[in-house]
Amino acid sequence: MKLVFLIASLIVFTPVFSQTIIQRDPEIEKMVKEVSADSLQSYIKAMVSFGTRNTLSTQTNPTRGIGAARNWVLGKFNEFAKQSNGRLSAFIDTATLQPDKRRIDTATLLGNVVATLKGTDPNDNRIFIISGHLDNMRSSPTERLGDAPGANDDASGCAAVIECARIMSKRGFPATIIFVTVSGEEQGLLGAAFMSEKAKNENRNIVAVLNNDIIGSNNSNETNIINNTKIRVFSEGLPAFETEKAAVNIRNLGLENDGRSRQLARYVKEVGERYVDNIEVVLIYRNDRFLRGGDHTPYVQRGYAAVRFTEMNENYTRQHQDVRIENGIQYGDLEAHIDYEYMRKNTGLNLANLANLAKAPAIPDSVKMDVRRLSNNSFLYWQKPRTGKVKGYYVLVRETTSALWQKKIFTTETEMRLPYSKDNYFFGVQAVNETGNESLPVVPLPGR
């Protein structure tokens, strides 16, 4: 009898949950379709052709070393600037590194190649960044003379940055987008540290950073797993920035899993999978791979929301290896190992998120939840964003044990009473415009 009732219940209720309507912004959909595997391959072949891109390698040779590679990237950005109606500009941002007796053995000029696509709304100071690291290494981080192809680590990430710049520079977005290939990653995330510290000192409103590092292959050594339908996105839990200052509030509200980088990761998954077919964004709930780091970390350490894209299955015979054949195994980060269809999808994920963020309104302001009295309802209220045209808002709901938002409720009001207890659920609020571009979610704070 119980089984019959259960089946009947499923028949009655299944239609409510079985239909999912995915609404894609036609402009973003078109941009994603413009991502070209052939373009990505041409970029990676060009970067590999410089022999080595070690940060300590020559900066004066026109065809070899990090200096030649930087100039080539700058040339690509300047080429794209011609189609941008004056919105895109690029330069090499430099700083001098002093020897540290570890990975820098001589005074070295650090250079990040930075292209800025200026936003069309003069009142919108938001900045969104996509990055990859141009430098690479052999088995030793200070070995600068021998060949080091660096096709996957990280010409793949740089190729995604360059391709996004090519496509997006033809369009205008209310917010500003920065495309950057940094140096000094293999010397200790130095290029990203320089850029993020400079941004902090200038009080720049960096809303999100998408860092791409090793996104071009899909098969692991040892386990021999091959899968080009998944990519990992790493995000921090507890904030690295002013942790002690924020810890009391985080504990009181149970928000250990709701920092800004974690919210960005959830957003990346939802938006990316909306626009790119046959790819699953796998959220990894740690800032980076075990005991390792990437160029998003200096931004996280300075309070910015930043995540890392990395292929699902790493192959360690191809990372930080001199090119050689040993015991029948080919070592080295060769261009032949790149899966360009996989790269096309991963680049599309980045582009869709950048475009959706830069087109969306700013986040709702002063998002609060009424806590004046005990109640099995939850009352949320907020103010309109400081910039951007708003059609309405999404109120997000999920159980405390859920990794992802489970409900998305639309309203045109700036308040909502929900039949869900604040004891048992987490909430968020997004602003959305006429073309369906959502801001990042904001978790409500206690209000009275």
C-alpha cells in the first residue's frame, strides 16, 4: 500500500520538477559559438615557438624567451584593439624582481601583459579579470636556457585569455573587463601578486577573477583516466583576507561555505553549463589543489573573489619536466598533448561567465533578513543596485547541506517573505536585467 502511494505521489509531483527552461542571452550564445579551436591552436603553437618562456629567460632576443613571448601577446591585444572602437587598450606592466636565493637568482624585469576593455557605463566602476600565466619552467624553476614548451602549463590558459579578448573586444559591456597574461607564476605567483597589490592600493573595484591554469588536456598518468567533459573550479571556503576579523560573524551565521569566491564558483557552474554543451563544471571545495597554489590566490589573499579553472585529470609526466623519453614514457609539456575541442569548451565557459557578469547589473545593495522575532517564515529585503538597469531580482534558496542553490524565485519587488525557516535554509539575492544577466548573489545579513 505504501509503495502504491509513493508511485502515485511521483506521478503527481514529477511534472512539477521535470521541466527545466534554460534561457540563454542570444548575444552571449553567439559569442560562445565564435570560440575557435583553430584560433586556440594557433596561439599555443606561437607561444611554444619561443622555445622557453621562463621568467628568467632572455628579454632581448626577438624570437626566443619571455621577452619575445610578451611582445607577441601585446601584438595580439593591439591587433584586437583595432576592432574595439577605442575601448581596448594594452600595455606591459613591469616591476623589477630582486634575487631571493630561491627561484630568482638575479635581478629580473617582471612583465604582465594587460589589455583593458573599458566599460560603456561611466558610472560603473566594476572590473572583471580573466588571467593565465605566460611563463613556464623545466624541471628546475631557474633553468632558463633549455627548451620548455609549456603548451598546457600555461599556454592553454593564456590562449583562453587571448581568444576571449578577440571575441569580446568587438562588443561593449557596461563594466570593465581585463585580460591579462602574467609572468613569475613559477617563481611564486609574483606577477599576480604584483597586479593584485597594485589594484588594492588603487582601491580598484575588482568583483571577480577567473584564473585559468592547465586547461588544455584531459588524461592523467597513473590512473589513465580520459575525460574531456569535466573541468574543475577551485574556490576558497573561509576567507584568507582578514579571517580573524570575519570569523565571529561567519561562525554565528554558519557561512563557512558562502564566502565570495565560493559564491563565484557556484555562479560559474550555473552560467557556464547554461551556455556550453557537453561540459560539467566540477566544484572543488578548496582554494587550490592539495598544498599547491595558483594566480588566483594573491587576489583571494587581498579580499577579492577569485577562482581557478583546471583540467579534471592532470598528467604529471608533462608538468615541470625536461622534454625527454625515459623508460618508454614521453616527458614534457608538448603541444601534441593538447585537446583543442576540450579547450574550446573551457574557453567558452570563461567567456560566458565574463560576458554575463559584465552585462549584469551590480549586486543588490544592503541585503538583509529580518531577525526581530522567531518565525518559521524568512523575510528578506534589499535596495536596488548602485549601477545597471534592473528588471527584477532572483531570491535563491538552498538547504544547509546542499552544495548548490536549489530554488530560484523571481520578483520585481525589493523584499520577499519566504515559507522557509532561516534555521534550515540559506538564502541569496541576485539582480537581473531584461536580457537575463544575473549579478553575483548576495547572502543576507541580520537586519532589524
